Amino acid sequence: MSKFSSCNFKNQKALVRVDFNVPLNDKLEITDDTRMRAAVPTIKKILDDGGMVILMSHLGRPKGGPEEKYSLKPLIKHLSGLLDGITVLFANDCIGEQAYTTAGMMKPGEVLLLENLRFYKEEEQGDEAFAKKLAGLADIYVNDAFGTAHRAHASTAVIAKFFPVEKRMFGLLMEGEVKSAEKVLHQSEKPFTAIIGGAKVSDKILIIENLLKKANDIIIGGGMAYTFIKAQGGKIGKSLCEEDRLDMADELLKKAAGMGVNIHLPSDSIIADQFNASANVSSAPSNAIPNGWLGLDIGELARSEFANVIKRSKTILWNGPMGVFEMEKFQLGTKAIAEAVAEATEDGAYSLVGGGDSVAAVNQFGFTDKVSYVSTGGGAMLEYFEGKTLPGIAAVSAL
């Protein structure tokens, strides 16, 4: 049993770092509450034990001072609803007098939400004095914010040192994220297929290099595929291409071949004469795209070939879409990948989906419950699979 699950929070104040960095519209209404819902099991466990929960998070990128549009106050009503109607207390500061006074008067079963941590520049600077003030609010520190685990901030990487080892731990969400990532990276059943998409090779070079040591097959789609295709001498029209990465792409392909890893590039593409939803659309081999046209999705043959690779896999990591799936004309590739991953999962494969666009895609196409795990941490998951140490994980794990 984990430290969190075995901990009894009765009469204890738990300071829980959550990731409530949710999107808001211009009326300050939440448009996607995925990250808030993900934190609910951890909060409820503490409350059910008879503990008190003090929540801290950031929202957006304020310039180191209070800004109304970045206040966490609009989240109170929705959070109360997610917690079955519990009244959520609010402190208009995270380390000020009101925070300390309200925290000091809390009773078992109560929840307090602190104002945006990033209203203090010390948060992002990893300031020890700021972290110590936050720590003074509670008895136990719980990090349940995988989405910020790659940041060496005060509330994620510094604060843990102000709590004894037995009083600092991961929450249920963080435990699930780490366990899932570990399973894929270090306990993967073969064949292991990594699906890497997105716009730029430069964003994914490190993850591809690290996965060469782990994966049997690496599927590459999205805009980044055209840099690889051009590196092989293909004609890509005006498709996205990082000219300064052509040699690196060629080297990665050669390195993969030398290690016995199969790199799969899209055989064909859905192409358009311009980058917008009303563009004229056609299809072409990915290495023979006409001048003036650009690839915006993988084609029918590529969808079939990629699906066959996925369906024979036992472990699947998916990070990045296959095309501009936000536009209906260019979403069939990403949808086909989602379907194949779901089918492989149903047949017994373990599948981990991570990265903002991939998660948005499985949500949009209704496959969230048909894959093994959907990660809440885009940048954090990427850095984890690049082989980097995440400060937020290291801080809690350190003895």
C-alpha cells in the first residue's frame, strides 16, 4: 500500500499541491475541468479520514502580482460541486494573514483554496523563504500535481524539505501518473510501440532518442514527419519542415536502423492548398506532394499501416496528433490512431496517452475510457520520457 493510501489524515491539515491551471473563457467560466476532476479522489480521501484540505495551485502566467483574470476565485463554485456541495473556503492570498487565520480556524472536513501561487514571483524562483511560509500552513504535504512536476518551483520542488519524510507524499493522481509512466518506460511488455506526433522534430528529438532504447516500433506523424521525409529526399511541397534539423532527422533514422528499431513514416498524406478549414483537399504520397500544397494529416494507406502496427503491440505510448485534427477535414488520421489504440487495449495491450493534443483528441473522439491511462501532464510526461529527473518527484522521493 502506498504512503498516501495508508496515511490517516484525521485531525491533520494537508497542504495539497494540485494542478488547477484550467482554461477559462472571457466570462471566467471553466471550459475544461479535467485537471480539477483528477484531483477529487485525493481530496475526498483526506476529508473521509477526518482531515482538513488546503489546496494550492497556479493559474496562467501572471507577471508576479495579483491579476483578476488569473484569480482562482472563479473556481470555488465548480470545485464545491465536484466535492458534493462542500463549502470551499477561500483565502485572497497564499501566504498572507488571511491564509494563516483561515487555516488556523479550520475544522475536520473543511476545504480551503489559496489564491494563485504565481501572484508571488518567488513561486517560480523556487524561493525557500516563500516555500517555508506555505509549509507553515499545514501538518502534511501532498503533491498531486504531475502537470507541474517538471518545474523546480517553490510549491513543488522546495517545500517538501520543510516536512519530515513521513509527512510528505504523492497524492493518488501523482501516484497513478508515476506508476503508469514507470510501467511503460521500465516494465513494458513487447512489442512496444511509441506513437509520436506534433508539429516539430525539435520538440520531440530527446524523447525519440530515449525511446530508441525501449521501443520496437516508433510511428511518426503530424507536421514533424515531413522533416524526416525531406531528409530522405522526398518532395514535400510547402509542408512544415525544419530545415536546420534535416541532418539530425537523417541521423535518427540511421541510428534506429542500426538498433533494429522500426521507424514508420506516413506513406501518404491528406494535402491542402492552404492552411485553413475551407481549403481544397486532395491526397498524395508523402514524398511526392505537389508544389504549393502541404500535408495536414496522414492518408488512408498510412492510417491502415499504422493501425496494423498498433494492433499487434502489447505496450503503447501516444504523444502527439497525426494531423490538424481541430479541423474536420484533417482529423481522420488522429481518429484512426485513437481507434487502433483502443482496439489494442481491448485486446490486452497497455496504453498510455499523454500530451495536451493527444489527450484532447481522445476526449474529442470519445476514447478516454478505452485506453489504459490518460496523463494530465503534457510537459512533465514529455520530460519523463526524455529520461530527465522531474524536480517535483525527486523532492518527495528524497529521504
